[in-house]
Amino acid sequence: MTFSEKYTEVRRRSDHICAPLKTEDYVVQPIADVSPPKWHLGHTTWFFETFLLKPHLKDYREFDPNYNFVFNSYYETVGARVIRTDRGNLSRPTVDDIYKYRAHVDAAMTGLLGSELSTECAAIFILGLNHEEQHQELLCTDIKYILGHNPLFPAYHAEQKNAAPVKATGGWVKMPGGIYEIGHAGGGFCFDNELSRHKVYLGDYEISGDLVTNGEYLEFINSGAYQQHQFWHAEGWDWVKNNGISAPMYWYLIDGIWHNYTLQGLRKVDLGAELCHISFYEASAYAAWKGKRLPTEFEWEAASGKLGWGMRWEWTGSAYLPYPGFRKAEGAIGEYNGKFMVNQMVLRGGSEVTPPGHSRNTYRNFFHPYLRWQYTGIRLAD
């Protein structure tokens, strides 16, 4: 597939994700962690304009000089920006303006991609595609949060089917102790936080072949574990009490029956489906309740070839830290991952809303331990 074909494919997928939305849905920002859909569409377009078109396409005409302030996310090197919590206040530019912006940049990118790219440009271009794919997953999870916190629980797409479950492997996978190589190797794209490849020593361990299901987690709820401090980290216990947490996000007990919000609307909880939308605190507490633990990210990667994965971003017991030999790139691109390597936990795997081919067994996702609006789940280790 050529660069032009891949660019068109990725950009169309963002439009496809937003197709079921009404205009009003594009602007909502219920919490700071959830960005309005139109902001995602503008920001991913800004990335190509800022890092490729403006510096590398001769005579490129910037669509609107104000958009650098509106759609810069966290790149201090690039200049001032609208603070994250104010993205929902942007009634202007309009949704129509955003799609005109996308069309403008897409046309210019066609011109840029019509010539041979330098090695530097090609690397930034591929990063831009992966950046937009990251935001496509965020679009899906943010849209779900927006609609799932609407009192009417409207469906995103009533006819949309959930992804087929990953084939269960059953039982536990025994992994022998020894030295394992961790991190991205060989050709193909990876993010800088997957480098450099290095060796780690792991003791003997076992890891579950399957993810925890809703039915298994319901046993945890029914046991009263949300009211029992002994299973929780101190910070997690404070989080439970201060926020009145008693079930995963989107779960509601209605007339004695558990329901959860899905993209098809409010439905009875499917007890056989993989658990979803839980925090690290909940994942760790469930593991403690079972007398188990969460795998480290290195244990997960070493065993990944023997696991069925890809339905949920799986919490690990590893803090998000740089690998040996990690180096940040110069300039704004260097702000992509390294500056976030503090106070966050690593997740591995992928999810049913991860774009096809976007994840890999060395991919390091990361979130603060209280967050659960992503498609997060649990795999146990021992």
C-alpha cells in the first residue's frame, strides 16, 4: 500500500467513526479526560499541518492561524494552547469548519505525498498515521463516555455488533524462569517508549490464558469486596470511598439486575463477556481477592505468544518508566511519550476499538490508576 493510500484509509476511518454522531455530540466534554469528537478531528489534522505541511510543503497556505492555539494538545515547543479542560467550550470553530479544515489539509497532503519524502518526513508521516489511529481509539472511548453519561443512554449505533471474543486458551500458562528480551525489535513502526530492546530476568510464573469475565467480577462485587479495605491499595481505598465506587464504569443495578451501557444502548450485563472499564485499583483489588496478582509488563510480553489478547487493554503491575537506553527525540516530537513517564501504570494488549494492525505485543499503553473510560480489563498472574 502506498503512502497516499494508507493516508486516505486512516483519515476515512476517523470520519467513519464520527458518522453516527449528531452535531450536538461533537462538542460535549463531560470530564477533562474526555475530549469533544470535533477536537480529535481537528487535532489529528493539526498534527499533519504542523509537523509536515508547514515545514516541508513549499507555498503551503495555513488554513487558519488560530488553529495552532485551538488544536495543540500538549506540545510546549509549538506554543500556547487552549487548556485541556476548556476544549468543550469551543463552540467555534464549527463542526463544518473542522471538516473543511480536514479537506484542506488532505488536499495539501496529496500534493506532499506525490513527491518522494525524505527519511525525516517519512518518519514523521508514519508517526502521524499512528497518532491518528491512537485518536481513533480515543474517539470511540470518548464518544461512549459522552453518550453513556447522557441520562437517556442513547445508542451510538443500535445495529453495531460487538467484536467477536478472542478465542479462549483455557487454564494457566506456565512460564519458566530465565532471561527474556523485551522491547521492539526488527523492522516496522514502533513508538519511542518501546525502545530500546533489553534483557530482563524473570522467575518462574504462571499467567492466565483468559481475561476475567463479567460473571467472575460479579462474584467479587457480591462478596462485598468494595466494602473491604484489605484488598485495596491505600490510595485505591480512598478512591473507592471518596467517589462512591461499587461497580465497573457503566454498570447500573436496575430492579435487582445488573445492566451496563454499551454502544448499542443500555443492555443486561453479558456475564460471559470479558470485563471492561475498570481502574488499576479495581484490577489490583480483584487480583488480591483471588489470591493472585497482576502480571508485570515484562511477564505479559514474554508470555504474549501463548495468550489470546486484543479485546482489552490489560492492566499490569508495572509503573510506566523508560527502558534502558531510552532517548527522547529533539524538539516537539520528543514530547510524545517521555514527559508522561511518572505516576502512571502500563497496560498491554489492545481492545475491540483499537484500529486494525495498530497494536503489537511490545506496545506500551499507559494511564493513571484511577482511569477506566478506556476498554480496560484484567488478566491474572501467580
